[in-house]
Amino acid sequence: NDGRLSGVALAVVVLTPLAAFEAVAGLPLAVQYRQRVARSAERVFEVLDAPVPVQEPRTPAEEPGSPFPLEARGLSARYPGSGHDALASLDLTLTPGRRIAVVGPSGSGKTTLAQVLLRFLDASSGTYRLGGVEASALESDTVRRSVGLCAQDAHVFDSTIRENLRLARPGATDAELGDALSRARLLDWVRALPEGLDTAVGEHGARLSGG
């Protein structure tokens, strides 16, 4: 043996370190992803471990023929873990055609009232009825079919007008979507768009006119 390597042996000597490095090259990125996944998992477990703000009835009551009158008597509510009521002893009656403005400074309970009416939060005391039926005896989805919320910062998803509308009712027909748009006084505007209901709105509605 004269100490020289054959071509095959030389290739093995050169390529083996490269192959070994390739096997571990992804480890730094894997560590980064592991840290991100761990943080995401912590947030997920925080949600899963959070106390349930609304208790669904074991045997839901039948949906009333009409949600009116909507009545609240001595309605109070507090958030889980809080030692005081965010909403205290409120009386409210809504009948068809009646409009009521709930006004007050920040922290007076306006948002809490909306959450209770939508059954995102259960009342701690008092009564809340829809059409004479206690709201807590109804499924949350049943309540939300009668009570809606138009927030000032409503989110618009980066999709079409049709798909954004169907978030509320996935199986809605075009006629039902048109009826909803008509009630919101937007039907003529949508019909004037070149693609109508299939118009892409962009992220946060960026592709729509501010007017």
C-alpha cells in the first residue's frame, strides 16, 4: 500500500462529512419551530382550561315563535374570576319597532350587556327572557338567531362578499343573501359590482371603496 486512496475511497472521505452535516442541518430550524409550537400550545391550553362562561341547557326549551318581548329584570353579570358585577340590576324591555340607546362611560357595562343578550356570558342574577322563555333555557345558537350584534369594528375576511355573508348561515341561497343585503340597503350596490356576490373584498375589506 503506497498510501494513496482510490477514487471511490476519496469520494467517500469527501462526501461522508457532507452527508453527516445534511442529516443535522435541519436541527436549528426544528428547535425554532419547537419553541413556536410550545408557545402556541400554551395559548391553546389557556383557552381549553378557561372556565366556560355559558352553560348550555341539558334539555333545551323550544324556540319561541317570536323573540319579543325581550325582557331583562334585575339583570346582573360578572366575568369569571371577577369579584364584582360588570353589569348590575338592569331592567330592559324591547318590543317590535322600539329603539333604545344604552349610553354610559367606559366600564359602565354596555359591552357586558351585549354579551349577556347574545349569551356569550351568563347572568349572575336576574332574568332575561325572549318571547317569555328564559334565555338560559335556550341553546346559545337559538338565542343568536334572534339577537344580533353589529359591532363598529366588524371583521371582513379576505374572501368574496358571498362567503363573508355565509359565515352567518353557511347554507344560505343567493335569494336569502340578496334579502339580507336588501335589509342592509346594500343590494343595489352589490348588483352594480362587475362580479356581484363573487367580488373579492380583500383583507379587512381593503378592495372595497371607503364610501
